[in-house]
Amino acid sequence: MRTEEGFAGQEHNTNPVARLRRALALKDGDIQIFILEANRAINTALRRLFPEIPGEGADREKALSGKIEERLRRDLTRLRLLRNSIEHDDYMPDEGDRDVTIGTLKKVLLLAGDDEIGKSRTAGEESARGDRATSKATSRKQRDWRAFQEAAKAHFERIFSVTLLAEAPLTLPDGQTHRFDFASRDGSILIECKSYTWTSGGNAPSAKLNQAKTDALALAATKATRKILVFEDDLHPVNGASLALLFARRNERWLQDVEVWRSLNGRFERIRNPAGR
């Protein structure tokens, strides 16, 4: 079982920005240690930034609603679950988990008033605008994600013989509210839709797949009887590998009773069927 070491005992004499930066400096090292130290640094920073909020973990995340952006709140939940898996199950995180941890540390640094992070973010946003313009001009395919969502809605309404509601809010067991792409009126069917492609360099879009993992965790936390994550699939431009199948294989541990479906050339099929279904 991995435990948090390294910065213990320094919490009370280190300012939040310095503490967060020391954790961020570990980003290229042992991934378990990095994530554990990031959790400690973030917890310390949040206690300093929001002293009026008592408690830890899920209780604090719930109380932070409206005080921080919703995506950051979800990332905090993700890091807490990662920490628990590392400490109690000796789970080995993947590179996507490292990326999420880095991003969350940087967001909390911004909250803590780190000017250097703010400046680098501004410069990065300017660069990203140029990258997006280039990408748009050279993309190998354009996706109409709204059309995919409508096709998915029509497909599942047909096979389940139900009416699906769009952008359906549901309170999760930890008190957070998640809006699912589609839900049946009684909440027994919940669906999240993802339309991703391989990058122009032939790599998996790690940040997007991490968001899919976060949404899969939200699905798994519900009491719905059918929990569905459906991809508009994309095949690798060189080897023909399925992006949806890659996600399902890499995240088997996290998916629990979540079904994974894909749409390829307009045809929907289930590619992961939870045990017992």
C-alpha cells in the first residue's frame, strides 16, 4: 500500500503557492508519488483559500459548489478517488491520470494567485488559437457532434422504447450534480455521448479521453439500471485501431457496470458488456 510521504510536516510553514509548485515539480517522476503529493498540496491550498469550509473529501467538494468552476470540482473528485485507489489497492495510474493531475494543480495555482501560471496560461491560449486555426484547416475529418447525439438519442429511444430527456441533471451520491446527455424520465437509463478522433499525429486525445473517464465515473456512481457511454468511433489513420475500443480496454478497471457502445459508419454496437448483463 502506497502512503503519502515527502512533504508531511511542512504543511503549516509553507505558503500554498510554494507547496503547489513543489508538488508540480514532481510531475515527471514516480506517478504514484506525484499524485499523492498533488492531493496533499491541493488539500492544503484549499484549506487556506476557503477556511470557512470545514471537512474533507466529498463534503468539501460539495461545499465548494458555486465557489470554483464545476470542471475543477469534478477533477478534485477524480484526484481523491485516484488517491484512494493508490493507497488502498496499490493502483498504478496511467499517463492520462498524470495529465489530469498536472492540469488540476495548475488550476488551483491560479486560484491561489500564482502570477507565473496566469501568464503562461495567457501565452498558451494565444498559441492554442493558432493551433486550432491550423488544425481546422488540415483536419482529416470534420465531426458534427450534435448530429451524432441526435442519432444516438434516436437509436436508444428505439431499442428501449422510451423517451429520452436531454441535459438531464442528477444529484450523485457525493452531493454533486451532473448533467447527463440523455436520461429516461425515471432515471433508469443514463447516457453520455462522446465524439472524438485520433490526433493529426496519430495519438489518442488524452485530455478528451480523461473527460470520458470522469463521465464514466459519474455514470457508475448512479443507481440507473442501464449506464451507457457511447462513442462516435474513429479508426486510426495508419493501423485502423478503434479509439472507442482503446478507451474501453484502458479503462476496464474504472467502468464497473457501465456499458460502452460505439457508432461506426452509422451503425451502433455494444463493445463492452458488464458482467452479469
